[in-house]
Amino acid sequence: MTTTAVTESSTETPLVHVEGLVKHYPMRAKKRLGGRREPGADAQVVHALDGIDLQVRQGESVALIGESGCGKSTVAKVLVGLVRPTGGRVRVGGHDVVPVTTHDPAARRRVQLVSQNPWSALNRARSVKHILSQPIVLHGRASGKEAVAQRAAELLEMVGLPPEYLSRRPRDLSGGELQRVTVARALAAEPDVLILDEPTASLDVSVKATLVNLLSDLRAELGLTYVLITHELDIARHLADRVAVMYLGEIVESGSAEQVFGDPEHPYTRALLAAAPTELVIGRLHGDGLTGEVPSAIDVPTGCRFHTRCPMVAPACTTETPALQRRPDDRVVACLRIEELVGDNAPGTTTGRNLT
Ligand SMILES: Nc1ncnc2c1ncn2[C@@H]1O[C@H](COP(=O)(O)OP(=O)(O)OP(=O)(O)O)[C@@H](O)[C@H]1O
Ligand SMILES: [Mg+2]
């Protein structure tokens, strides 16, 4: 898909600037009996990301939403350097982090990841003090035993845990406490940007709200910038200023949280929101809005990738690839039929347009 800039028309330099990000995972074909691989099968790739543009300004919180497998975690992994993309560029604070031109630990330090599963993210054999001290030392945020220990205690306090927890091990902590330690560990690097990849997915309902409030407070106190990935739209509503909706490796709509949640325009966004109206858990609830399975990321549909499931599909959608277009209210949408669909007499449009 040809994309245009995905944020509002601000002239301010974005803190995180992603341009044309592509990630194709190579497929290794299964061996047939006799040890030979299917001819040509190795040439297949998984289209995890196909030209993602994203700009995140200092202090902003942007949510990436979409069904399972659309590429959200791949964006997160590229941003923190865990996955090397096939193409595209990522700049943080004006420094290139992708492609890696020079070894610049400062640019890397500025972006930290909090992932879904604290049990696998933290070293179970080590104390919380050790877990927090490692990044403090690695990123040169303090030196000397006492200063490092003091900083570790400060980090715990920031996430609402008492200093006694320094001597505990992951197995002594509850899920919510563990996720707080994961957040503290990310903060140890003193980052500007936190990538939150389903930070509450492993937590009980009662604990989720506490973590969301903590993340919200930390952002305000520390002036942090968030890229939030979540299946739970309530959480995106709480934490995000802007929302980018992904489908099969592409962004199909992006705008303010008010625009996207209050008045979705792309047929996919509408279907996604209709599929789970309240505590939306995308991809786990199925309603009238979204039918059928997501097509294979190996053999992506021609034209608009959503055309196989789109209730508004027209013949052109099967062959023409829609580019992201800026709408009058400054959001961007990639749909060939957008003018017709959101016009006054559009078929099947929502009645709740309230942002014009
Ligand atoms: N290491 C890998 N090798 C091959 N394919 C991969 C690899 N990692 C991810 N993929 C594929 O890339 C696509 C995007 O995956 P990704 O994990 O980014 O999706 P996601 O939106 O985070 O999904 P979920 O909501 O389930 O976490 C999927 O088709 C996935 O199967
Ligand atoms: Mg994921």
C-alpha cells in the first residue's frame, strides 16, 4: 500500500518517526518425506508489516489495535530492536535506530518495552534488586552499590511497591506486582518512550485497572510517550490520544481516539468496533460486525486486503490497492469507497457522526 503520513498535520518533529516499515518473515518449507523441501516454497514470506508509517509526538500515547496476527507486536519488536525489519526507517528523537547506521546505545535506551508476560520477561532466579540493578548499570544511570540500590528502591516506589520488595524473587510476587516490576525495569533505563505490548493481558480484571491507572500517572509525572498495543479497547480508550487500526500488516485508519472510537470510518474499524461494543476484546469476541477469518499473511488478498470480509466491497476493491487518504477532519483512511460510505446518504453508515 502506498501510504501518506499517518499523524495530524503538525509541524512539530515527532519523537518516534516510522516510515515505510516492512517486515517479511521468511518461510522455511517443511521437508517432504525423503528430506527434500517443496520446490519454491522457501520463496514464500509472511507479510507481517507492509509499509507502516507512524509518527508519535513527545508525550503522546498512540494505540495500535487490530485482530490477532495483524503485525502489532512486530512493530513493537522493531521499535525496541528485537526484530530487524526488511525495509523502512525508524527515527527516535532524530536519531536513526533502523537501519542501524552507528551503534548508538543512547537512541536504543530511549525506547523500552513492557510486554505481556512478566513471568517470561523476568529472570525468576534473581531478586527484584538484581532485576532492577542490571539496566541501571547497563545504561549508566547510577554507579556504585549504594547508589544503584537506592535507585532501584526509587524505581519500586514509582510503581507503588515498598523497598522490602527488593529482596523478593518473582515467585514471591502476584501477577500485578510482577508487572509493576517489569514497568520499573523498563523505567530503569530512563526512557522517553514505553512500548506497551498488551501490558494487562495476563492480569485479573481487578488488577488491570490498577495497572492502567499506574501507567496513566507515570506518563503524566514523567512526561512519557506511549505506544500501546491492546486487544482491550477500554484500555485503549483510557490511555490513548490517538489510535492506528491495523489489518494484515497495514494501517487502514488512524486518527484521534475520539474520531476512531466515536466515529469510525473505515469498514474494518466499524466492523471491529461493532464486533465487541463494550469491554472490547478484539479477536476474542465475535459479533455481527466481523465475520470470517483473517486471510493468510503468506498469501495476502490482492487489492484492498480487507475486501474478502468487507460488507461494502465493490469490484474495484479486489484489484486496486487503496492508499491512506487524509480526511477533512485530519484522520487518514485507506478505503476506495470512503467518499460514498461516509457521505450523507451512505449505505450502512453509523448515525453517530459528531466530530464534523
Ligand atoms: N518469527 C516469526 N516467523 C514467522 N512469522 C512470524 C514470526 N513472528 C510473527 N510472525 C507472523 O507475523 C504476523 C504478525 O505477527 P504479530 O505477532 O506481529 O501479530 P500481532 O498483531 O501482535 O498478533 P497478536 O494480537 O496475536 O499478538 C503473523 O502472521 C505471525 O504469524
Ligand atoms: Mg502481539
